[in-house]
Amino acid sequence: MRRRHLPAGARVGSFGGLSLRSLRARPLRAILTTAAIVLGVGMVFGVLLLVGTIHSTFDRLYDSVYGKTDIVVSGEKSIGSLPETAIDRVRAVEGVASASGNVWSVFRSVDKHGRVERAMDAQLFVVGVDYRQPDTSDAERVTGRRPTTGREIELQAGWAKEAGVAVGDRLPLSTPSGIVELHVVGTYELGDGLDLGGYGTASMPIDAARSIMDKHGTWDEISVVVDEGSAVEDVRGRIDAAMADGVDVLTPESKGDQLQEQLASFDVLLYFFSGIALFVGAFLILNSFNMTVLQRIRELGTLRALGASRRKIARSVLTEALLLGAVGSLLGLALGVVLALGLVQAMQAFGMPVSTIDYAVAPVIVAVLTGLVTTVAGAGWPAFKAGRIAPVRALIGGASLRRTPGARRAIAGTLLFVPGLVTSGLFWFGDTSAGGMLAAVAGIGSTVVMFLGMVLLAPFVVLPLTRVLAWPLRALMPAEGRLAADAAKANPGRTAATAATLLVALSVVVVNSTMAASFLGSISDELDKRFARELTVQPIGYQEFGPPQAGLSRQLREQVAAMPEAAAVAARRSIYLPELPVDGGEGLAVGYEPYAYDRVENMEYEGASRDAVLRGLAAGGVVPSKPYAKAQEIEVGDRIALDGASGTRTVRVVGIADTLEGGGYTLQMSLDTMAGVYGVQTDSQLAVKASSPNARDVLAERVDALLASDYPGVEALSNAEIKQQTEDAVNQQFGFFNAIVAMAVLVGMLGIVNTLSMSVLERTREIGVLRALGASRWRVRRAMANESLLISVAGTFAGIVAGLLVAAVWILAMRESTFPGLTFQLPIGMLAGISVLGVVIGVLAAILPARRAAKLDPLGALRYE
């Protein structure tokens, strides 16, 4: 870049053109800064679209399913099943015109070879409906008719089309009772033509549904229509008074609001992880505009000498930032759409029924404003510094004051980092009874404070690392290594700020990976000690915390138990509870027959002997898990109230289970207690123990043969396969958030490219001297590559250290508060991968700046000012 004179048109007061000329003069910096804005805004917009799509999908689904319904009666937060007599109590209430009960389950499609399909979109959510009652949905018939009796079924038109099924076909489906062939008599569309992303819905007559689903004597939900002359709220109140405490009696609108509240915590997590990319991008912008001010020292000093005010100088820098922010935000919207499509597919893999992106104006406005505010905030301090440049600096030129970070910064960073680290751990992983939106927001706020402290402390970790890493570089390439080390040391603040972008992003990846490894390791160790079984029989795709499951028939349990090689077969039933008793947060209610289950599980109990715990469970007592009991200060002998869809009971705590099952928050009870309170009568899993070690293989073969012939929608897994399935599920969840953070890692790489590009400009004369003295282009390239490696590897190692520190403190907090059995375990593979990634980033980031430096003309570089 050659010397510039103040253009005639750039008089004091004409600063808009000056900002445009500054951008044109430095296109690479402008492109890199804009790219950071694009990535940050794109991630924010993509997440906003995803969140809006999820909420919109469920709103439209509820509008369609409950279109003509005035009141919905179900278990609290749709948990559990109502007793069959509940519908008679509802119909007896004054003002009720009609009440229609239903039951539901999940079936799977079967291919032409008779194999059950495992894909997520092979699932069919089937509702058993009493067709003698009025239709309370807004579904519209497309072809055929409604089912009337027997094994007839009507399908959602979109799913039927994708599956190649038409009216009149005989459709084989995998059900809890095995393969069942149903006669397709009609198709329908949900309201507004709602598409659930490949997931299908269907309905069939209630009597056939009860038999196939093995759901006798219960209702999963009751839809109520109110008389025209009655007020809905009055009728709702009368029904509520007639129901048990564990029953929700809500309008469709209130039921939809209840679901939206349950999704809110997940929304906050998505916002947090997408904000990491924006957070890192803000530091890139800050660093970029700091460099801009440094480059324009002579120009800005001259303007000050000619009478330009501080405000106008600062405004010129902010105008430049706004221009980049506007362009980057608009481009970020396009990227956000692409990211939203990918995020929707990822959510479908988790079992979330979403498909068509819901485009709205609000996410556009929020994303654009976020990009503009972040850009202006990042450029604010450099703009302020630009306005304070003394006119005399015009005579000095581009020399800059390069201070080494001092004690005040270290103190400020420590005062932010340490409290943020401790409090964030308490909010995220402390007592989950304080969970929900408030705890999530508080956890995010304290985590952001922790990251700010981490950035302030970055120089005190990164700079020593660069000095240490310079030693092997100097040993391998003395000249290039020294040049790289000197360049990194010449502006310590900028080097640290650049490495900090990688530090923050990679530390989040390390924390996620370490938490996942620790959970998996602890759970794996527990399963090794706990399992006394050989096989676990469960529906394909079974998830404890997932959507409704198919369940297992009692006939299957009886058939397996009749095998001579089976010494014990224990049924296990579980349901997800959004709120465990005693305000315990979300968790699992687990039911089993105590003495049968004791033969297949080596469960460890505290507070009472094993015999006393088993007797207590059989008598109707409960056993909370140790983390849950510790968080809620529950002790053996306490009495707690269970409120479910089928009844209310006050039960005695007969022991404490030392287990991390269900994330550490479980409440164990007998099958009779679970059926009496929550109405759950369908087995979720079977735990099978062989009669002897020699009988294991034969037992596995016989069970597999039974399932293949009669229950192909069910699978029998070994203990090793159960552990692998658990690992895959945890890795999938943590991997989803790591994929979002990957955007921040990319922003960090752009920051290194930006820093090196500015370094080339600052060292133009130096590079010219080197070339004039005979340095080859490849030597110049290697010097730039070494500098890039110093910054990226230092940032990577600092990120690993910071991430491990945060994970260690959080895991310690969890051990002391809610997860006593959790052990700290290193994700060796991930740490190795991140270390390699740091080197790769350093090499890739150096390519463009190194080529630019090597191509400098020696004579032109020597004349550069």
C-alpha cells in the first residue's frame, strides 16, 4: 500500500466517502471481517428459524388434532394413562356434550421382504379412536372413508404417498403384538396440509387398537366437546373437580402453552451455543478494527491536524463498521437458511417431527439487528481510540504503542472467570429442581461472564505458550522460526486476542466432550457392575426420554419366560416425568417386579438392607436414586405423594438406589404401584438372565428366532450392545451442540488469517529487506506459516487447558451436589483430534497471507511507508 494524501473531496465533515475508500483500500480485511459477521448472523438466524419451526409445527399440530375440541383430559403434562372409568366421570359432568377417549402407540412399516424398517420416518404414530363419537379434529379427508370396525386404518396422506400405499391395500405393520396386517380404508391431511418431516400419523377403531397395542382398561387422552349453552371454563372446572390430582384438564390452547414451556429450556440452549459463534466473531471484529486504526494512524492523525473533531473521526470508523455489518448481516440471512435446513434434519434424527421451515419476519429483524449491534460493539473501542489520536501522530506515522497486558487485566479476568466458572456449574448442574427457564438463563449469563474472564486472561496463557512453542520451530528452522516468534511477540495484545477466538470456541468443544466422556464412562462402569442379565429385549429405536414408544406385549414376556434356558425374565416399565415428586425436576419413574428384577440387576441400595428394600417395594414403597434423593434431601422413612393419571398415593421411601440411570434422577417402584398411579401397564423392556453360562448362546439364538418370526419390531441386545447404544445416544446429543460450535472455530480461523494479513502489511518493509538480501519466497512463506502455527497451536492448547479446567470444576460440583457417582474421564480421542485440528488450522490460515507476502516486489516493499 502506497502513501496516501488527503483527497480534496475528503474535507472535514465529508466522512461517508472516506469510510468507503477505506474499505476499498483494504479489501481482504473487509472480506474477512464480513465473513465473521456472516457466520455469526447465519448461525443466529438458522437457530431462530429452527426454534420458530419447532414451535410452529407443534402449534399447527395441536390446532389440527384438537380443532373442534373444547377440553382435553389427560395425565399431568400428558404423562401416563387414565383409568377406563374416567370417561364415565367426564360424561356425567353437566355441560359435556360428548367425550371421546383414545389410546396411542407407535407402529413401524415393514418392507416387501418382511423386515421391519428402522428409519425414523418408518414410524407411524397410531391413535385408537372411538368412531361412534363426533370427530373433534380438523383433519380433512383426501380419499376413502373413516374406519368403522375391526382391523381397518386411515393414514396421513403424505406418509401414505411416500410409502406407496393406497386405499384398498393391505398394510403390514410391526406392532407391540407382532406383525399385523391392516386394511387401508382412507387417507386424510392434517390442518393446513401440515407435514411432519416424514413422520406419519394414522387412526383405527378403538377396540382393535386396544388389542393390538395391548392397552386394555385405560385411556391415554379424552377429548371433550361442551354444550353450546355452557361456558367452557365452567365445564372445565367441574371436570377438574371430578378428576384425580395427577390429571390435567385443559383447553387446547393451555395444553399447547404447556408444551411450549417444556420446549423453552431447549430453546435457550440453542441460543447459547449459536451465540458462541457470535461471541467469537465479535472479538474478530474488535481485532480487525484495532488493526484498521493502526493502519490509518497517519491518515487519522492528519485529519485531526486539519481540524476534524474526535466525534467525527470515531464516526468514520463506526460508519465503516456499519457498512460491513449491513452487508454481512444480509449475507448471513442466506447462510442461516442453509443452516436451518441442516438443523431441521438433525432434529429429525433426534425424533423431533419438524420439516418445512417456518419463515417469519421477526427472526430476520432479530438476526440483522444482532449482526449490526455486534459489529458496532466490536468496533466501538477502536473507534474511541481513533478519535483520541493526537495530531502529532501524523508526523510519527504507523508506529504503535504495543503494551504487554498488565496486572489490572489479570485481576479483572480472575474476578470474572472464577465466579462465573463456579456459578455456571451450579446453575447448569446443581439442584435441578431450580431448573427450567430461570436456571437456564442464569446458567447462560454466568457462563458468558466466565468466557469474558477467559478472554481477559488469555494473554497470560497464550503468550508464554508462544514462547515455549517457538523453541522447536527455531530448532527446526532457525531463521524462519525466529522471525515468526519475533512477529508474534511484537504485538502481544493482538496475538493474544487472535488466539483467544480459538481458545473460547475450542474450550466449549472440550467441555462438551469431557462431560460426555465422563457420563459415558461412569454409566459404563455402573452397567458392568449392575447387569446380572445376558439380554435386554426392547422395541427398535427405544429411547427412555424420547417420543412415545411401541411397548412390548405381555405375551412376549410369557414366551421368553417359558424358554428352558431362561432363568429369570423381569419386565421393566418407565415413563418420563417432567416433574418428579418433591419438586425434583425432570426424570424417570421406573417400575419392576422387585424379586424378579433383583435376579437380573445387582442394584446397590443405601439406608436399608436389600431384603428390606425388596419387601418395601413389593408393599408399595418407592426407592429414589441417590443423586435425586441428595438434591431433595429425601431420606429412608420419608413419605412422599405420587400424583398420576390413574390415582394418588402417599408412599414410603424404603431405600436409596446408588445409580446414575436416567441421568441420576429416577424413582423406582413396583409394577402395581406404577399401574395404580400412572396407569402404565405396558412393558418397556425385558431383562433376561440365562440359566447357566453354557446356556447363554442358546438362549440368545432362541430369543432372536422368536423375535424374527413373531416380533420383528423388537430386538434383543447384549450388554455390550446396550452400552454402545447408550454411548451413541449421548454422543449424538453432545455432537449436535459441537456442530453448532464448529462455526465459532471457523470464525477463529478467519481471525488468524486476518491477523497474518495485517502482519504482512505492517512488515512490508521488513519482508522487502529479507527478499533484497536473498531470502527465497519459500522462506518467507515458511516464516508466515510458522507464525500462524504459533498462534493457532497456542490458542488450541489454551482452549484444551481451559476446557478441561471448566469440565473438572463442573464435574466436581456435580459430584458434590447431584451426581455422587460421576467420575472425571478424559476424552483422549477428542483431545488428540483437537490438537491435530489446531495444526491444520494454523497451516490453512497461513496459505493466503504467506502467498501474499512471498509475492511482494522487493523494490516496492522497500519504498513502502
